[in-house]
Amino acid sequence: MPNTVSVAQRTREGSERPEEIKAVPVRRPGRWIAAVIVLWFVAALIKAVVTASGFQWSVVGHYLFDPRVLHGVLTTIYLTVACMAIGIALGVLAAVMRLSPNPILKSVSWFYIWFFRGTPLLVQVLFWYNFAALFPKLSLGIPFGPAFVHESTNSIITPLVAALLSLGLNEGAYMSEIVRSGIIAVDEGQTEAAQSLGLSRIQTMRRIVLPQAMRVIIPPTGNETISMLKNTSLLYVASYVELTYAVTQIYNVTYQVIPLLIVASIWYLVMTSVLYVGQYFIERHYGRGFSRAQRASLLERWLTFRGGAPSIE
């Protein structure tokens, strides 16, 4: 009988739920005041942009898809892809040389990185476009010996080649440090395990180290690609017809400077936005297994930010 009473008493006590906590959200008036001030500035900026006659939006719409502008856009995209390919290849090579135990390879790589990172890109562009003034002819042969091939410098280093050399060599110096940081981030035990299996240094780097280093390399490489897209505008000083030079040719005739600069800015924003999206998906691919946040899609993140749906865990 006592056991029956004690069980009933415990059941009755367990069925009684504690009183719900009445949580009162903390009031933060400062946030709302800051939001109102920001919205006021945004509204004033939009009004100024829309109503100011100097922007001449009708002129912007007229030249936005002009064949000369579109040709400049395509040239800019081509230069970005080609120069980034050169920069990535040189960056990987210079990073491997920098980490090599060979003192000659390490010294050459260090000097290359030091020189091209230490001089302005604009100076490098002008240097390659005026390379013929330094070497009117290029020769191929034995150093300090006879030369077998002679060719005019202007016929070899064309404006396109000068553009690829100036942007590609400069990018290679920066990419080398990015690749080197990614390689260093991989645990040395991975290399030791690969060497114990009989893999050579090149095989270890290609099959073991670099695939793991991509998680560290990809984000800054995406940023470098976006920077490269904008750095192509520096070729304007060498009269190479990319997007900036194309709009310059137009406003030199029409004197409509601001509308044409807006046209160039719109196209740069469109291209960089596409690169942003591509960078996101590449980072998501190589970041699998390292961050739960990267498994959420762009739509899921937007819905989470808006409060419409929880993110995937």
C-alpha cells in the first residue's frame, strides 16, 4: 500500500508543469534610430542619382549595348581568363620552387616574387609596351656566345603579348604566395606518409598536397580574379582596346564623359557579380566537410536571412 501511494504521488507531481517563463525582449532603440538614419541617406542618394541631369540616363541606355562597348567587354573577359591562367601556372611553379630545398630554385623564386610584387602594375604595363626601346631585337642562342635566331622585338611582343606578360607575370607573383600558404596549411604528416609509400615529390604535390590545399587557395584566388578583371583597365594607358579604352574612344568624340563611365561601371559590376556567384559555388565544392554553413545554397541563405526558412544543418 505505501508503495502505491508513493507512486501515485510521484506521478501527480511529475504531471505538474512548471510555470512558463515570460521572456520580455530587450528593447534596442539605438538600432532603429541607426536604421532610420541609414534609410534616409539611401533615399537621398537614390533621389540624387535618379533626378540629377548630369547622369544622362538616356545616353547610358543608348551606349550600353553599343558594338564598341560589347567588343571591349569581350576583350576584358578574354584578358581576365588568359592572364589568370598564366598567373596560376606561374604561381604554382614559383610556390613549389620557393619551398624546394634547392637554394638556387628558392632564390630565383624569391627574387621573382620580390620584384613583381614590389613594383607598381602600371609601371610594369608601360615597361612591356615599351620593351622594344630597351631591346630592339630579340635573339636566341648560347649565353655569351653565338645567337641562332634574330627577330624584331615589335613583331614578337605585340600589344596583346605585352598585355598578357604584364598582367600574367604580376599575377603569378601574388598567386605564388597564395599557393604557398595553402601548401603550408596541409599537415606535414601527409607528405611524410606519401613519401613512405614511395611517391616522388612531384607526385606527392600533385596527388596529395595540392588537392587538400585548394580549400585555402580558392577564396583568395577568387578575389584575385575579380581584381584582375578590374586591373585590365590599366591597359588603357597603352591604348589597348578593352572596356575602359572603348568607352574612352567614344566620349573623346561625343564629350559625354560621365554617361560613358557609367556604362563601363555597369558592365564591370555585371562581370564581377558573375564572378562572385562562381566563386561561391567553387568554394562550396572544395569546402565540403569543413563548414556546415557552406552546405546551404544561396536561396537557403537568403531565406534564412529573411526568416523564411531555417538553414540546413
